[in-house]
Amino acid sequence: MKIQKHIAFLLLIFLCANVFAQHNTIIDKIVIDPGHGGDKPGAIGSKSKEKDITLAVALKLGKLIKQNLNGVDVLFTRTDDRDIELYKRSQKANKNNADLFISIHCNSSTNKDSKGFETFAMGFAKTAQNIAVAKKENADILSEANYQKNYEGFDPNAPENNVLFSLYQTAYMESSLKFADMVQKEFAHNTTMQNRGVKQANFVVLFQSAMPSVLIEIGFISNKQEEAYLLSDKGQYEIAASILRAICKYKNMKEGTDTPIPALKTIIPDSVYNKKEETTKDTIKIDSTDNEKPIYRIQILSDPDKIALDDSRFKDCDSLWCYQQQGIWKYTSGAFFDRNQAWEYQRQLKEKGFGDAFVVVFYKGKRISFEEANKLNTK
Ligand SMILES: [Zn+2]
């Protein structure tokens, strides 16, 4: 019964997609899905968590698309550190009739030497290695309530058993593989990382989406060198720019156009390659005052790019300070030893238009929890 239901459904979407595909050649809506989030960190590196890197790269990619591709809408499945159930991610893409779904992830391995990037489309996995990647990425649903129902019986523990599910994306497979190939070629051309190729496996986050969809493993968080690259502004921009160029090529192919593909150096801001010295300098300068006691500050803004502290947005803010966390710049105003004063200033900032302002606390330049701050204050 269940199998018949699946087949009927698949036939239906296959027919619809074929009819639809002939008329829908304009690529003007792209969904970017930063893997994991919230209490589901994904793979853990020595200095970072997958969920933070995928978010930083996704935000950069969104920004680059807006800057370089007029008329293309970008939707994110998440723009901050929260957990979104996997079926809701493809659901969002379907509801919005997106033309392309890009899920961004980091690989990991017990072999610390494993390295490189690979792009997956939905489909039958041919190797144990591909199955292992899918199993890891699908594991998040095991802690979701009702996962059996929401994923129509998909077995996340044995992705190789889900043969029927690999048919779900059949109608889009050719396009997905084509795009995956473009992504791999761009990565190979624009980064010094190893090209692990285009692959297929059954991914929960892909199978329910009704459009060409890929999952990109942008590198190994378990490899020290690669993790450092994934955490750097340069690395994140080179990866985002590579995906952007692949999108441009894919758009040309689908739309039958010949629009020039922007060069890497026009896509990536100059400051990414020049700013290292300048940014560490002003961060450290202010950190050096943070020695004796925890300092409460009010976080008002975060952005994948560095914003000048004399930016007009900050004109009503006192004691500006910024720090970088997992590739994202965070801006704070105010500095207090007394947390009640900090909360009062937070209230004032909210009135000035910083609705999302919240108190954060630092000790010797490092962000700490309120609990740790309380302990230090009662010492
Ligand atoms: Zn992942």
C-alpha cells in the first residue's frame, strides 16, 4: 500500500515537473539552506561548529547574489543560529516556487587527513562513503518529533534502503547534476582545495523539494588546515563566489543567454585580501581594557562583512566595539561593569531602533556566559 502510494505520487510529480519544466526556464528564485543550526551543530571541528560555518558562507552567498544578479530573489531557510526541521526547509522552497535549492554543509571524518569538496544530488548512492555522508547529514531528524510521519517512512539510519526515495528527485536529476558539476568546476578553479567530484546519495533535506537541488560539502571541518580556511573570510568568500559563478553559468544554460560571468576579483571585496592587519589591530586595542572584570556590552548588529564604525547606522551609539565570531562581524555599543546598567542601556538602544539589541558579556576579550560572569563577579 505504502509503495503504491509512493509510486502514484512520484508519477504525478514527474508528469507535473515535465510539463512545468518546459515553461519555467527563468531562474529568479534561489533558496539557500545553511546546514544544521540551534541545538543541532552538525560536525564539530577543533575550533568551530559546522552550523556556524554554513551560516556564514550562506549569508555571504546571499549577499553576492544580490550584488551580482539583478532580479534574482534569495530566500534563506535560516539566517541565524536556530534549528529548522529538515522537511520545513524543502517545504519553504516548494511553497515559494523556487528554481534552485542549495544546501550548504561541511564534511568530517575520523581520518584527519581527509580533505576536499564534493557536491551531491539526490540519487542512489554507489559507494559506502557516499552513504556515510548521507547518514551523517540525515541524522538530525532522529531528534525531531514525528520524523517517521514527516519523512514518509524514510529510514535515516540506512539511507541505502530508501531506494524509492531516490526517485523523488528524478525529474530534476539532470539539472541537479549539471549544476553540481558547475559548482565542482568553479571550486576547483577558484580554490586550492581538492576536487572530490559530483556524487549522489539519499538526503532527507533534498528528497521532498520540487526543483533542482544540491547539497554541497564545502570542505572538511575535521582537517585542521581546511577548517582554518573554512573559518577565514578569504575562504568563505572564495567558496561563496565559486557558487555564485556556478549559478550564473546555470542561469545562462537554463535561460539560453550568454551573460558574462563576473570575475572572482570583481565579486570578492578588496578588503577581504587587505584588511587582516587593520581589523585585528582595532579589536585588540579595545580588548586590552577588558582585564579586571567581566564587561557587559549590548550587541546591536551582525553582518558577514566588516562595517566601518563611523557608519551612519551607528550614529546614536556610544562606545562602539566589534568582534568576529565564526566569520561573522558582531557590533556592540556600551561597556558596563554593572549588568543592571547594561540592561538599562539595552532598553534605550531598543527605543533608538535597535529592536534586536541584547546584552552580551566578555572577559579578557572573550565572550563568556552570564553564569561565568556572575562567578567572576562574586570571587
Ligand atoms: Zn551537515
